[in-house]
Amino acid sequence: MNPDLPLQGKKAAYFTLGCKLNFAETSTIARQLEEVGVRKVRKGEVADICIVNTCSVTEVADHKCRQAIHKLVRQHPGATVIVVGCYAQLKPDEVRAIPGVTLVLSQNEKGRIVEYLTKFSSAAPTGAAEENFVPSCSCGDRTRYFLKVQDGCNYFCTYCTIPFARGRSRNGSIASLVAQARQAAAEGGKEIVLTGVNIGDFGRTTGESFLDLLRALDTVEGIERYRISSIEPNLLTDEILQFCAQSRAFMPHFHIPLQSGSDEVLRLMHRRYDTALFYNKVSRVRELMPDAFIGVDVIVGTRGETPALFDEAERFIQSLPVSQLHVFSYSERPGTAALRIPHVVSPEEKHARSQRLLAISDEKLRAFYDHYLGTTRPVLLEHSRTPGLYNGFTDNYIKVEYRGQGVDNTILPLRLTAWNEDQTALKTLPPAPPL
């Protein structure tokens, strides 16, 4: 082993829970370790290092994190186990008490994993959320790149611990982010997903704007597609929508958190919009980009959500011209203002409400996919575990399957022909040649 590269030859296992931002950051950590000689563990091997990037958005997420840590400790006995992410930030003592955990790093320290491993440091995390911006642009095992443009949040919604876990809103400069996009293009990347905690709040650190960022990224040669991972409805301005509608590379695809279809519940959540604003935003997307995929986050069973208010929310959600719902059950989080709100919804009722909204989501998604059967759309393909079978997404985020050879990381015009066997994607064929 080269004494100047003490980690050379080591094997690392990675496990990520939570949002796209976490996946982007894990990919960056893996790249940093790869640069000092650490390779990803192969199937059947025992890792020397385990990195667990955690989520803490709900109590269920905390439980999944603990399960993942226990599993990695069993699978990789003797490994150095490092836990990072929101769960590690919010409950470091709880994580540190899990048998087999070597080191728990705060948000402020996760960018120093190579340093800790090199020096075999046993320092405890500071417990302070990171207040500087750590860049991240990587694809990991995927075809698409994930570019972190912003971190942290200043909103302090009553149910949410993310500002405590991630710190205040901050961002990289447009120049630095464009440079990372150019590097992704140089590596052969064709699609970049913009990630962050509250990306529409971009610019607080640098005095720039999210719209200016979009304009600059759109000029990067080689990148053929961008997607905006999630943006608050009050920050999705008409100028942003108009730009995306006529841009070269921004796809007709939006993910917009609603959280509740009841104005009273939105007020209890301390959200910064009402249902009228939300409906107008969705309608404007449909007006400017009729083919757009629109995903919506919804939380059910929050404190204060009486049966009447849920019925009101359900009616509003049913009326929205959106493509899919992402439904979450409310989870009590220590230290949040929501704990002071009366009327607690039982777990059984939360489940029942989730099922009602998931049924609406299934109906909307199937109708959206059915609408495009028989049409031809551009698809970015990536390999699957099945030889000869490729998965991919159309420009407007319809999941497809394609059988062929040698088309990984290729954008092809494909005709959407039928649902696949398990009803999770559409089968595709190249378009018929002209007569």
C-alpha cells in the first residue's frame, strides 16, 4: 500500500435514504473516496468502510435508518461505519449508541470524511448544521447527474425539522454551478436534475436569482436535459415558467409540494400560499406546457386536520390537473411547533386517508400515461439489471421500457405502445419509418 494513500485498496459500501439531495451528496462522497483509492464493494465482498446517509423527515424514516445501520454492521463485520445526514444531525447521541457505529458526523463535517478516515479521527460531531455551501454534482451508478444548487431552509413550517438538520438557506454561485454542469457534460452526461432543500430560494448567499441560474445552465453545451427536482409554489414565478416553456433544455416536468388541500391546514402548517395560488400555478403550467408532468407532495393526518378539513382537501386535490401525488403520513417530530396544535389524527385514520389519496394518484397517473399511448417522445435510456432491457423517461417523465443493444445514455425518439406486464411503465418501439 502506498503510504501517501493510506486508503488505497479499501472497499466501501454506501446506503442512502431520503431525498435526491442525499443521493447527490452520497455520490460526491463516493467520488472523493474513489480519488484516494477506495473502490465500491462488489457483491459478496465485505466492505472496509460503510457510509450511511440518513433521512429524518418522519419517525418511519428514523426507523429505516436504524434498520439500515444494523444491516450494514451485520453484513460488513469490522467495517468502519460512518453515519451522516439529517438523522445524524438531529439525534447524534441516539445514532452513536447503535452497536457498530464508528463515527457520527454532523452536516458541518460530512465533507471531511476522507480526512477523518485518513487520520483515523474519533472526533465527535459539533452538532451544528452546516452554514457554508458544499458543492455536489455526481451521477453515481445512474445516467442522470444530480447537481446540488442550494441547501438549507428558512421557512420553519410547523411540522418540519429540516431547518434544524440542514441549517439556513444558502447556495453556490452561478459561475461555480455552471462549471460543474460543464464538467458533467465533459464526462458524457446528458441530463442534470437540480436538487436542494428549497431551490426556489436560490440566491440568498450570492445575491443572484434562481431564474438567472436557469438561464445560465441552459447555455451549457452537451447537457440536453434539465429537471427541477422540487420547487415551492410561491417561488415558482411566472417568469420561471415562461422561461422553462421556451428554453432549450428544461423539461416539461415540475414537482410542486402542496402538503394540504385545505386552507385552514395550510395556515396551521405555516405554509406561504393558499389553495387558490396553488391552483393558479398548476393551471399556468398546463397553459404554457400542456404536456408537462406535474407531481405533487401531500401530507395526511397532520395535527388539526379534522375529518371535515380532510374531505375539503380531498375535493381540492381531485380537482387539480396534475399527474401524480406523493402521499406521506404526518409524523410527530420533537421540537416542532405542530405539537402545540390540538386534534390528533389516529394512525388508523392516517392510513385510511393515505389510501384515499393514493387511489386518486393512481387514477391521475394512469390517465396521464394513457393520454400518450401511440405517441412518440424523446427518451433518455439507461441500462437495467436485465440484459437487453433499458429503462428511461420521456421528456415529460413517463417511465418506459425499451429492448435493444448499446443505447445506454442515449436519447432516442420512441413510440409508446402499451403498458408493461406489471403496469409500472410503458413499452416502447422506435417509430415506424416513413413510407
